[in-house]
Amino acid sequence: MRGADTFTESLFNVRRLDDFVPQNHPLRPVRQMVNEALKRIEPLLSSMYAADIKGGRPSIAQEKLLRAMLLQIFYSVRSERLLMEQTQYNLLFRWFIGLSMDDSVWVPTVFTKNRECLISHDAVIELFNAVLAIAEQNQWLSGEHFSVDGTLIGAWAGHKSFQLKSAKADNEESEDSGDGSDDSDGDKDHKQAQEPGNFKGQTRSNDTYESTTNADARLYRKGNTASELRFMGHTFSDNRHGLIANTRVSAAEGHAEHEAAKAMIADAKSAAGDQAQITLGADKGYDAKEFIEALIQMDVAPHVAQNTSGSSSAVPDSVAATVGYAISQQKHKLIEQGFGWGKLIGPMRQVMVRGLDKVDQLFVLTMAAYNLTRMRTLGQIRPQGT
């Protein structure tokens, strides 16, 4: 018998949100780890606002905002506006964030206003460290053997915004003074140079040019790629299971990878103690005399791929002949998975935020999300302590 096309909505619903989420859903272990990490940083989140005794209107819980930001990365939601639209009707999203069926979703500007607060209190960095502490508690980190690498991050700025710094200053001065005089007698080539996006016959340089919409972005190219406005992301992974142990974003510059690597290995050395035998794997781009000497000075074994094309390698042959060196080179491939995940699933192929601080916050949060997905799998195939 053919069923009738009718719709009858119940007056009351006694089911919980948890009933709609399958028990084997992959977000369940992730949410459990996220809640544990948020509990670890609860004192920091509480210190971000005035005490309840002082009164005032309660803010939106930062825990819910951080869960929503992680959810946006997990499901490749391109904007906060679309995230809030989907949260309106997606029960899974409401369950993960911590909103009931009757709770109203927030306006997208909530994320914009709270992003600055999270940056000023390093809340995302503390969340990343709390997630890493869970991995350490489960003995998924070696704490001694690491790999380092960098990747280019597309900036939210176009070539037309890349203008001469002097032209930018002249335009701002002209707008302030309201001077609309004709400069028909000026140099035609100079006018052409000031025309946005017109670089014909000119040599562009970050010393003389700057993006008018994203001043922290730098024009940079690597290998066979074209010169584009970019940032540079750096990750520092643990070799045992490829979890990201440290991460940061810098301006796209020639020596940025080496400087970031030295800063992150110094942090790892401080955390491991003087007695730890630290090793650092890296690709041929890190085979530079100054960098290798810095590692040896810090008592870190330089398991860097030897670059013998055109010159001799700075990595000692005695180090390259060891078994640990071969293992480090094999484990170094794991760090590329974080970059691939962050650009395919996450938003790091081209970020939709401006400014070095905001890009750094988004990159750290993306790597925390990547760690959570890895740890979910490790929790299923490798019990604690294995």
C-alpha cells in the first residue's frame, strides 16, 4: 500500500541530541579529547573575563567558540557565516559545539570579535599544548626524535594590492589633504608604476613594495612556483607517530625556515632536558653550514638530508652513516601529511584572514585539529603506552 505524503510534527520531543549521533561516529572520541583539553585550560579561559561577582552580561562560552572553530576545520566550512547557517539545522554540529536544539546560533561577527581576545591570551596555543599533553599522557610522543619542515601559505591579498610604498604614502597624503590637482607634467613611467597591478618593465621587491590590504604578506616564490603574496608555516613533528609537536607562522623570507627550526628545537631541547639525545630530521633545504653548526652547538644530531649538488654537504659523513639517520629520513615523510591535511581539509591553502597574528592562530588551530584526527586513529589501533 502506498504511503501518504503527509507531515505531522510532534508537539513534544523527548529525545536528546546525543541520541542522534551514532555511537561509532568518528567525532565522538575527538570531542572527548577536545573536552579534556579544554578542561586543562579552563583557568586561562576563566581569566579572560571579569569575575561573576562584578556583574554584567554573560559572554558566549569560549569553549563553545573553540569547538566551533575546530568543527569548521574538520568539515572544510569556508566561512563563519556558512558555519552558523549549517549549525542552525545540523544536529551533529550542535552536539559537538554544545548547543541544545532550542539554542539560537550566533551571528558570524562573534568569531571576528572574539578572535582578537583569543590571540591576546594565547588561548589557541594553550589548546594546542593541551592536546599535545594528552598525546604525551598516552605515550604517543618520543620526546627526542623530531623532524622539521616549512610550507607556503597563500595570503588573502591580490597582486593589485601590491603597490610601491612611496605611492601608498602619497595616496594617503593626497586623501588627507584633499588635493586633486592635475599632475599631467609628471613622469609617465612613474604613473604607470603607481597603477595597481601594473608591473611591466619593473623589478618588484618586498623592500619597495607592500600590499595595501595585507601588510604582513610577502611576495615569495619557491622552486618552480610563481611569485605570490604568501606567509610561511613551520611545523615540528615527533617521529614516533608524526604528531605535530610545535608550529608557528612567519613572514615568507629566505632564512625564515632555518630561524623557525632553531627556535622550535630550542623549545624541544628545553622540554626534554640536558640528558636527552635529540635528533632533527629535515630535507636538503636545511643543509646549510650555519644551520648544521647551530644544531651541533645545541648538542642536536643533524639528521638533515645531504645536499651534494654543486657543493659538499655540511652534514658530517659520520652522522649520515648511522642507522638513526636513515630512520629519521624515513620518518621525515610523516611531516608532509600534516601539510597536505591542512591544505586539503583545512583552510591553509589560502587563508581568509589578514595579519600575521591571525594567520598564526589559524595555522596552530589547524595543526591541533590534525593532531586530534591522528590521535583518534592511534587510540583505536594503538592502546595507551604502545
